[in-house]
Amino acid sequence: MLLTNSENLRPEIMDILRAFGCDDADMTHYFSYGGGKFYNCIEYLGNFYDFENEFKVEDDLTFKRFAKRFAKLSVYKVLSENSSVKLPWGALTGIRPTKLAYSEIKAERSYEELFETFGVNAENISLVSEVLKTQQKIYNSPRGGADLFISLPFCPTKCEYCSFITAPISSTRGFVEEYINCLVREINAVKPLIQRLNSVYIGGGTPFVLETSGLEKIFEAVKNAFPDIPEYTVEAGRPDVFSEEKLALCKAYGVTRVCVNPQSFSDATLEKIGRKHTASQTLKAYEAAKKFGFDINLDLIAGLADESVKDFEKSVDTAISLNPENITVHTLSLKSGAKLKENIKRLNIDGINEMVALSRTKLTQGGYKPYYLYRQKYQAGGCENVGWCKEGKECAYNINVMEEISDNVAVGANAISKKLFSEDERIERYATPKDIPTYIAKIDKIIKDREKLFSKE
Ligand SMILES: C[S@@+](CC[C@H](N)C(=O)[O-])C[C@H]1O[C@@H](n2cnc3c(N)ncnc32)[C@H](O)[C@@H]1O
Ligand code: SF4
């Protein structure tokens, strides 16, 4: 176990140790602060390193923030020097790079300089700048609205790499009817909490795994509560559950954007990750959705199974050749809950940096712009997920959620609502139970608790 005199800094240091795949028992850390200086002393594998950073601290929050930053930076320097490895985001962990950039801009500091200090590579600094540019229209539009998220944690089967709280419908079918009844109650209850609706996102799980009649009940409730929806996404999901009937239903209820998710266009990979569909089913689902005129998002994952750079390149090329409005490139992340996690100690995937680099080059050449960006723990190569869009086709929901610039009213199980308080930039959260039977049992309390949060001034 890592020895440190600062429990507050332990999680930050552990993030860096994990990113390098290093044993925490090999490190001892000592933190102190005095005379405006942050001191981090580290012993690693018998060698000693001392770091001293000066920063003018105005308040407790800034102190905590910079104590974490300097501790991470010190540990990063030690591990990077010892391993001769540089991570693409350097010592930046557990933070959305764009949010950090915005907060630096607000504080009239240069985020580029901060990122450089933290060892972020030049390509990633310019990626952040590009994302900020693409987001400008939505980021600068009037604040004060809300987005509605509807959680449908049901899937045809569980994919090997997935850590989302979702279960195969075969084990949850018995709850579906009651679950939908609860959703309808919640949708009615949140109507008065939303003064201006920016967007609706029905996500999963795999919403299209539900019967058409079940989906229709949800759409009907949404329409009755919110007749005018500027942007309406259904993360329909896995191509094996697509049908013309469900797509037609989406169209009839004003859905504007649909996600058809290949993850990979290699049948061998799809089989290995337990996706239970083929690439040709993805192409059919895509064509079927396109006929209805939806904006379409395709999700890809870099680092799946034992894919080579060539395999991944083929998936990127195929996705671009279809010309969808959005393509989201994830890099594999293995958190607890994923079946695959037990098999992988360290996310050291051959060629992952090359895959990420080629996706950026090809998407840019294909006329796409990066419009949102986020990172997760345990992500292959310490990389990131990037949403790409054709000109003017940014998904407002994704930007609003990632940058936390509007309230999020989230209904269903494992749904996290967020209320923004602009005067002190505070965000308060309310999470519903993850487990479906508990969600159903506590529905009255959930409705009351959420009301309480959103009626706070
Ligand atoms: C909430 S999932 C739902 C999508 C839908 N159920 C499907 O699988 O097509 C959204 C996206 O997250 C990505 N994702 C899920 N698990 C991941 C993992 N372990 N690493 C990287 N990306 C992941 C996938 O690209 C997936 O399409
Ligand atoms: S990746 Fe999608 S379909 Fe697969 S288990 Fe996760 S949420 Fe379900």
C-alpha cells in the first residue's frame, strides 16, 4: 500500500500509479505546505525526489485544487523518468480537460501553459483548442435550460467490455412493465421542474431492446409533457435489435438523432466481445435509420479484443464512408463490472496511440470536427473519448452534459440529475438507485427527493 501523510492526496497519486501500471507499495510520499510553497517528497524504488512548487493561494478550494495538481505532477515526473514513458495527457487525470481549460480561461490564465506544465502532449493541447472552438455556439448560447435523460438499462445480452449498469433483458423482462410505469410517473413529475427544455436523450443500455408498445408509452409521456423538443436522441443501440417499426415510431414522435453502434466493423472482433451482431447488420441498421432522415451517431471503440491498427483503421474508414453526422471514438476502458476486467491487469494495448492518432487524422480529413471530449479511469493508453461531428451537427446534449452548463433532469434507474447554482458555481446531484427492483420500490421517494433538489433556490 502507498505510504503517504496526506489521505486527501492518496486518490490522485493512485490514479497516476495506475496509469503507469506501477505497484503502489513501491512509493512513499510526504506532502507539506509553507511560505506559499507546495512540497512533495517522494521515495520510489529506493531513490529520493523533492519537488517544490509556488502558487498564490486565494482560498481553501484553490489550495486543495493546487495541492492535488502538484502532487500528481510530482508523482508523474518520477514515474515518467523511471519508465521513460510519457502519457498523452501527462499528469492530468480524473478531470475533463475542456472543463479545466474553461476554468483557466475564466481565471485569465493560459490553459495551454498549464497543460504544457502538466506534460500534456502538443496534439492533445490542440485537440482541446479545436473542441472549444466547435463548442462555441452551444457553449455561448443562453444558459438556464435543462436536458432530460431517460435511462433504459436493458440490453439484449451483456457485452464483454461493458461496465454500465445494465442487464440482459432475459433476466429483467419481468420488471419492464413496472419500470415503464415508473418512468411515465417520473416524466409527468419532472415537467414543472423544467422551464426551458434543451434536449431529450433516451439512453441505455439499449432502448430498442424494448417492445414497440413499451417504447411508445415512453414517447407518449414525453410528448404530453414536452410537446416541443429541439433535439431528441434515442441511443437505439445494438444493430441486432433494430426494426423499421421502432424507427418509424421514433420518427412519428419527433426523434431527431439516433445512435447505431458498430463498435467495430470486424465480425471476428464482434464475436470476441460478445456483441452478437455482424458488421452487415450494422450496415443494414444504418441504411434503415438513414431512410427516415435522422441525424446518426456511430460509436467506435479503439483497443477492442486483439484488434490491430489495421483492423481499427478499417472500422474508422467504414464509418467515415457512411457519412453519418456524428462519429464517437472511444478508447477501451475497463472498470469494475466489465467481464473482461478480470483478464486484464494493465491496459497496455499495442498500437493504441497510433489508433487514436489515425482516427483524428482520418476524421479531420473526412470533414469532421471534434466537439466533445472526456476521459475515464482505466482507459487504454491513458487516452480519451472524442465525439466528432459534421459542420453544425454538434449534439447539444453531449456538450451540455460534459461541460455541465445546463441542468440535467435524469429519470429511471441509475440516473444522476444535476442542478446548477450559478451564483456560486455549485452543482448538486441526485442519484437514483442502480438496481431496478429498488428503483421501482422507491419511486415515490425518488420523485419527492428530485423535486426538493430542483425547487432549491
Ligand atoms: C451507454 S453505451 C450504450 C450503447 C449501446 N448499448 C450499444 O452498446 O450499442 C454507450 C457507448 O459507450 C461505449 N462503451 C461502452 N463500454 C465501453 C468501454 N468499456 N470502453 C470504451 N467504451 C465503451 C460504447 O461505444 C457504447 O456504444
Ligand atoms: S455495450 Fe451497450 S449493448 Fe453492450 S452491454 Fe453495454 S450498454 Fe448493453
